[in-house]
Amino acid sequence: MSEIISKEYVTSIVNNVALACNLKDWCYLEGKLDNTAQNYFGVLIPVVIEGEDMNGIIQLKLVLKLAPTDDRYRISGAVTTMFAREIFVYSEVFRIFEDYQQHLEADSQYIKPKCYYVCQDYCKEVIAMQNMCEIGYKPFVHSLFLDIDHTIVSLKSLAKFHALSFILIYKEDGIYEHVKKICLPLSEKTNKRYMDILLDRLDKAICKFENSDYVPLLKNLKQNCRTYIEAAYLSSEKNCLCHGDIWKENILFKYKDNLPVSACLIDYQTVRLCSPAFDVLYLITSSTSSELRKEYYSALLDIYYKTLLEFLYKAKFDGLITYSNSQFHSDLKLVAPACLIVANTALWLWNGLQEEGHVRSKHIWHTESEKAKAVDQYKAVIKGIIDDFQVYGYLAVVSSGS
């Protein structure tokens, strides 16, 4: 998705942010062009606003997340739905999360960007949020996969998000009714276009794995795709508000002595009701190597689950909200096929193999050797996931005669 955002449009948004924050005599500086990020469903623009409020001169270091204003990108309705979900999370859900954890020490809290302004008008959707990079959070760009230290802090942050979601469901009947209407679980009914994309990418995987032992399993996933995806919500032991697309590209890290000490989850456009096990398995599946999983998989699950219980205990909800370890592991097995199906789609896109459609790979390969290398990398990752899931007992081994 590519769209030119005019200086006048950005200025009008900044004006609205300044009004919402009661700033007078304000001015702003837009981030340099090479700092303007382009994600798959909108544009991110860093800005610094300086102005005066009742306490004196202040400076707001923000990121503006803008929906595409071009109707050509809005025909399917997917972008509209995604921005509605993310705006709901920032303006409603996070406000409640803040109340739940205000009595906790800072290092025990769930880290999230502060929201300063939202607009929900069609083709003018905006979220003005705190620029976490300005307080030391950075994306992980060192390699294809997270190492063990980055994975641990990511899972701890995810566990806190799930714990807060469980509390919200337990306490807030009114807001939970909104959650059920806005953050619908993924199914054929709620997002047919995305389900069609999942099926198409499975077709592509079957072609790339032609004449291999992986084809029967991939065909099984395609044949039962809708059932597997919908089971992650309908048949799970426990559901909560899940991130839905939690992998290394949607996490920022803060460091001390070159080691990650904190993680900030970002990009809440795919939040939905689902089993928390989906987020956990998807994060580990999409963002770690098979070698790391072979050594640390069980330990990573224990770290996530221990953090979930600790947060509920500190928030004084441990006796009211239960999600047993056996339920968690039962859900992991249940959601594994759905995780593999979604990971296949994401990894196809991330490896530069999606060359057509509104949502294309950010890096398209131009030579046959580049494409061949990307295909080999994609296949190696998918093979690793399938092999590991079969070792865990999450996937049945499907023979070519099945």
C-alpha cells in the first residue's frame, strides 16, 4: 500500500491533537522522510509537537497512525474494520487497563503507548500515540528470529496483556459487550476475504512443497482450514482479547547493558476474541528458530504461564480468574493448526513472495536467484514449524495415502 500524505493533511491532524491536549501557541516538526514508516494497512508519521498548556511549555513526541484516504484501498472494508478495532483498543480498552494496574509498581505493569487523540471518521481515521522510540524502545532488526532473551520479555508482556484482558472480561460487562461486537473472532462469517487469503497461501505452499512428504498435511490444512481457524475460539478452554498478530515485527524492545529488559507490543489492528494460547504459540512459532524451540520451548511456556498467574495475583484477581496449566496446554494443541495456517500466510508475505494484490510484500525480489533463495528460506521455516508441532503432538502425521 502506497499513498502520499500531504503536508496540509498532517498539519490539520496535528491541529486536532493540539486542541485535544489543550495546547496553545503550538508548532510541530514532522519526522524526516526516511523515518516515516509504511505498514501494510496505513501510514506511520513521527511528529514532535511543542506548545503551552496550563503547566507551561510541553513537548509531545508522537507517532501518527493514518488510515489510507484513497477509496481504492477501502473497498473490501478490511482497513475500516482494522482501524475501528485499534481505535477501540487505544481509546477504551487501554484506559481501563490503566485503572487496573495503577497500584502496581512500574516494572510490573503492562507497557503500552499513551494515546493522545483518535478520529474515527471514514477515510480520516487517525491515532496519535506516544512515540515509544523516544523513550528507548526499538524494533528488533538484528536477524530473522528473536533470541531467547527477546523471546522471554515478549512473552512476559503478552502474559500481562492477557491477564488484563481476563480482568476486563470478569469486571466490565458493558465494555465486554463492545468487545464482542468490535473484536469478533476470526471466522468465515466475520472475515471471508482473509479466510480466502489463507486458503490461497496454502495453495501456494502446496505448490512450493510439491513431491514432498509435507504435501498431505498442507492439503489437510487447506481442506479443513475454516474448521481449524474457528476452533481456536469456539472450542478453546478459555478465551480473552488477543493481539491476533503478535510476532517480532509488532514488538519494540528497551535495553539495559545491551540486554532487552522490557517489551512493548504494538499494532492492535487484528485484536480479537480467541484462546490466549493462539497468541503464545503464534509468537513462538513466527519469531523463533527451530533450534531455539528445541532447547527452550517448554521453558518458554512455563515463563508465560508463570507471568500470567503472577500478574493476576498482584492485581488481586488470582482467586477469581482461573486458567489452569492443563487448560493452557490443551488449548495449545487445539490452536496449533490455526497457528500454522496463519504463520504460513505471514511468512509468505514477509519473505517477499507476495507480488500481487493490495497487500504485497514490502521487499519484492527482482532476480530469479533472489526469489529462489527467498523460497528456500520460506520453506525451511515452514518445515521447522511442522516438524516441531509433530514432535509436540500438535499435528497428526498425514500420509500421502490419506
